[in-house]
Amino acid sequence: MASGSSSHQTRVPLPPDPGGKPIDDDAHSKLVPIHIVTQASQLPIEFLEPSRERELVIGFDCEGVDLCRHGTLCIMQLAFPDAIYLVDALEGGEMLMKACKPALESSYITKVIHDCKRDSEALYFQYGIKLHNVMDTQIAYSLIEEQEGRMRAPDDYISFVSLLADPRYCGVSYLEKEEVRVMLRQDPDFWTYRPLSELMVRAAADDVRFLLFIYYKMMEKLNRRSLWYLAVRGALYCRCFCISENNYAEWPPLPSIPDDLAAEGNVPEEEILSILDVPPGKMGRVIGRRGANIQSIKESCNAEIFIGGSKGPPDKVSLIVRIHQVICFCDWTSEAGEEGRSLSARKNVGSALLRMNESEINSSHIPTAPSFEFFLLLGGMIAARVKAEGEERICVIMANASKIDEAYHEHV
């Protein structure tokens, strides 16, 4: 069984009724204990030993100092319907985190989280944990907006505070979050202090106590197509900063397209993740003045593009894009050096555009995701080296052919 009595408590919203009202009073919530965990025996057995017979959905988050591969993961929050567990990674150490590894990697436990990228990176590089089967509410929000005809602009990723305030999901303010942010700016080591203060316990619990409620509200809205995209994109988000030399071979495979969607004849476009290597010192040219280059690429390709920034990884750009964006193939030539190949690609782009229809995109001539290798960003263009049928070619991923010509004239 889980930990016994606790001196800390908080309120969690009750599961919503279909079309229920926003949370507005204690009548729609219940009081649950907050347990501070330093030993695995304090965690529920159904979490420690995942199984198909007792699948779980839990809220999940991590706190730390400069949370990433190089930072320090301090606390891992787990929200169950009847309790919240604050897993103290500093006090429990490697042994406690190792005990949590099966659950965090399990397909039988859905981890509901808001923006999993840095949490996953910290878990992977600090504890060897490959975070799996996440329901990322940031992704789900965007998919619901798209599903309902409200297209978001590039870089318009909803914050957790804004999601909580949205009356469609919670309709509650989170004023204390700003207080904690101020404290973190003043003292970056905030999450390392022990024992945990009342503010630390409350702030950690607040980041997960609404997640299950939001999960059920979102699941009411997501259609089958969006659910598949949610699963795939969640898996790609978990990997996007966990760059490895074996092309993620040790990670679980991406979810396949469900048979019922394939049978409908309107097969969803596959999404792929690839890592762009940027020459040292050239990241500024990739980003462009005030982010103009990245913005142009996102607008033209509808691509998800993530740059590690000060947290790293350095000289890397993670791209998530749908394969239907591919509209152009150019011959691959063996001119000396990467710059020579890039120049050749641009010349071919300017003279040999070929728009592919959906049937061609889904044919065997289009390589599967692992054969894509992105290597160049130019204005509104992403270029990739691919291998197809034994030949190497340059592939340009674009949504607007005129921007290819603009890139060609600008750089040649």
C-alpha cells in the first residue's frame, strides 16, 4: 500500500460530468493527502508494478534546478485520484528513481503532463528513464483547437497557467505560480532545500492536482484521428531533446495508424522527428534576426521546431513535421563538402519543382521516417538528405513553392 498518514493536504477536482461547469467551489472537489516519498515502499503497488489488468492514468510533473540533461531533478509529482505523491529524488536518490523506472516507461500507465520535453530529457540523461505513454495537455490543446477550426500561430503554445484559466477545461486562476517563478528567479536552488517548506509542497502539488480533471475534459473532445496524433506527437516530444547516436533504437516504437482510421480511406499523415546538425557558431543564422528564419519555416511548413537554447543540446535543432509536407525532390550531387551539396540543392530547387499528390506521398517511393536526415535551413525552406531505392537525394519540405525561389535567389 501507499504511504500512511500525511500532514499535508490539498483539494483535487472531482471527475467532470459531460459538459460540466468550470470548477468554482469546494463542492466540486475533494480533500486528498500529499505524501512526501523518500522510499519506494511509500508508493502504491499498482504504480511500482504496472500491469495490463490495472491500467492507470496519473498526473505527472518534475521540478528541479535548470531542469534538463545537465540540471538537477529534485522532485517528481504523481497525482492519483485519491492522493498526491511528491517523489523526492534528492533524498531517495538512484534507488528510488530506479524503482519508478518501470512505471514511467510502461504502456499501462498514462502520464498526463503539460509539456514533457525537458522532464523527459532530465529523466533520460540523469536516470536512464525513457518516458513513455504520455498524454501531453499542451499538444492536446493544440489538436482540439485545430479540430474545431481554430488554427494557432507558430510558437503559440499554451502555458499551463493559461490552460487552467480556460473555462472549457478548469476556469481557475493560478496566482501562486507567479510567486514561485519570482522566487526561482531570485534563488534558482529553490527546489533543493530540505525539508520541503509548506510553499514548496503546495506549489509542487498545484502543478499536478488539476491534470486528471483536464485529461477527462480533453478526452471528451478529441476525435480518433486527434487521439492518434496525440499519441505520436507525445512520443516525439519525449524524444526531441534526448538525442542519441542510435536513432532512438532503444525507445519503444511509435504508435501505428489504427486499423479503423486506415479503413476509412482518409489515412492520417505520418509525423517524423529528425535532428538538424548546425555548424558551430551558425545557430544565429538558422534562427535569423528576432527569430525571422525559424518563424518563416514554421509558417511555410507547419513544422514543430525546437532549439535547445542555453539548456542545450548545442548546435542541434529538433524538427517534427508531417510527411505530407514533402513536395520536392532534387538530384543529389557529390560536389565537395556540405556547402557544395547545399548549393547544388538550391540550384535544382530553382529549376525542378515537383509537387507530389497524396497518392505519391503514401507510395513506396517515399522513404520511411528513419531515412530522413535534415541538414539545412534556408529562409522558408527545410532541406533533408534521404535514401530511397538505393539512391541519395535532396528532399525539400515546403508548403509554399515561392519561398523556395526566394531562398534560391537570396543565397545563390
